[in-house]
Amino acid sequence: MSGPSEIPFKTKMIVEGAAKLLVPVFEEMPASSKMPAFYNPASKASRDLAVLAVNAYFRGASCRLFAEPLAGAGARAVRLLLETNVAREGVAGDINPWAVALSRTNAELNGLSETLRVEHSDANLLLARLALEGRASYVDIDPFGSPIRFLESALRATERNGLLGVSATDLAALSGSSRRTAYWRYGLTLSKTVFFKEVAIRALAGVVARSSSRLGLAATPVVSAVYRHFVRVFFRVERGKSKAYAASRMVGYLAHCRSCLNTMKLERLEDWSRSCSICGHENVLLGPIWLGPLTDGAIVQRILSSELASDDTYSEVLRLIRRLDQELQDIPWSYPISELSRRAKTSPPRPGEILEKLVEIGYRASATHYDPSSIKTDAPVTILTSLVAEHRSK
């Protein structure tokens, strides 16, 4: 199918959620930031999550205006207006003129020409205008790669008690796999750990929180997840120096031993020791990252109790949300049972068995949303190691 005359590439019509969308056809082109009018079908889960989070956060209120300055083909903007009960108007922008043409076509296809304004604009310029002329209730930043160059503009453009959604796909940097990139791009000291997905979420949350505090704002995570190729965190944005200071206190460091896996929060950087207090091996330093809760249970319950929770469109993401609902939010690390078993030279026990034993002896414990075989617990790693070793002796 050919698109509007000004679009010089093949397009096709698809249905995503409640939206009819005209999207580019690039069968032989790998996803990249250079793709015209970028539309990634693999990111449907990210868009599903945005619909659910916005619908829940503004329940009983109104998302007066939302902004998506990196709109691509406009899929998320169209879906927010069609599928939530709260979004009233939106502004979508893109620097790519072909993306703008597709977004306008998709707005028309779905009867949204009056409620979705599409602009040909640089993302930071669009956000700067919003900050001056009237902030948005919800701002969505979903780039290909890192969101770092858009964060301060997005924070300024979000109204008081508004919602900011931020995605990142540069997981190698945020998880500590690429230490140099983590440092020069984000100012983070990271190393690869067995709970690298947890680190990726908390690294992104910490970067946004630090950016907000420099502006006298407080960005607090309310829904956070790592899934497939992306990290996605939604923040409540508040104003005021006292709130900014309180949120900044949630950012700190971890000391992690890659030998015995002992991990500790550090209230002050001066508390870091190069030697593990349990086994004496070298600790690595991780931070500054977000150490507080990553998800607000009340928002999760709103998602699970909403009318959208019975819609098959969101079934994949709702499974993720249900796992989030069970996860301990105040423990910023996890232990893969497979790794503990490998070190103990035994076959892995069922994670549920270890969870039950931890609770029986008085500790808090849960699975994680990103790995069903990983456990979060406030038990010392020595306790966890002994429970896995007991499995070997049976």
C-alpha cells in the first residue's frame, strides 16, 4: 500500500489496540534511529504500559494535555486518546517530516484531527514551548537509545503533580555491561552484576531524579519495569525545594561483592569499603542510583482494577504488572537462584521453595518481575546460600 503522496516509501495498515495505523514497511531494514517515521512493532508492550499507567494515574481526574515529542508514526498518541478515559488533548511532534505526515494521517484515520495536534518540531523545542506556554499533564519520552538529552526539557514541560514517562533501550550502559558508556553518558559508576536488570531500572530512575532536583523538582517513580529491550519508568513530578530534597535522598550507592554476592546500601559514599565484610573479596561500587521504592502499589491496584484489565489487548503487560504487584519494592537487588546453585554445585531448587523457607524463618521475600527465578529478600546472603546448600544435601 502506498501512503500519502508526500511519503516516499511503502506503508501498510495495521491495527494496534483500538487504533488503525498507517506504518512504514521496511522488511529488510533493521530497527535503528535512522529509520524514517520510526515505528517498532516490538514496542507495543511499551505503548500498552503507557496507556495503562496514564489511565490509572489520572483516574478520577483529567489528563488535560499530553505531549509526545518523539512521536514517530503517532501510535502512542493516537492510542492514548482512543483507549484511556482521561486523555483529552494531545500534541505530538517529530523532527522527521515523513513521521509528521504519517502522524497526521493516523490522527485523521481515527477521527482525532481536532484533539491531536501534530507539529514538525525538534523535541526539545516543542517541550520548551510547552514549559513557557502551558505545561502538559503527561509527557512521554520514548527515544531509540538514551533519553538523556531530553530529560530536563521534559521535566520543565510537565505540570505540577503531572506524570512523566521515560523509556531507554541502551540497556548495556544502564545495566553496567558497558561501564565507559554508563560513565560518560549518565555519570554513573557501574559494573556488571547478577541483578543487572534491577540496576538498569534504578540507574534510569536515579538519572531522572537527579535531573529533577537540579531544577527544584521532585521526580518520584510510580510504575517501573524492565521488559525485553527497554526500561520504562513513570514519574510523579512535584515542585518545591523540600520535595526535591526528599526525593534526592532516595538516590545513593550500593556496595556489591561479586564473589559472595553480598550487597549493601550506602547512606554515604564515605561508607564504602573496598573489601566485602563477609568474604573479604573486593566490592564494586554502583551508583548513584535510585534506592527507594520503584512502584506505587496504589497505582498498580488502579491498573489491575480498571476496565482495561479485562481487555486482551493488554494481557501481556498485565502479566508483568501482576508480578510487579507482588515484588518487594524497597530492596534494590536480587539473587538468581541459578547462580547461587551453580556456586553451591547443586541443581537449582524451585524459587518458590526458597521463598517459602525465607518467610518461615521471618524474612521478607518475593520474586522479581523481570526474572521468575530471581529472589528479592532482606535476608543476608549467607542465609540464602545456606538454604540453597540444604537443597543439595537432600
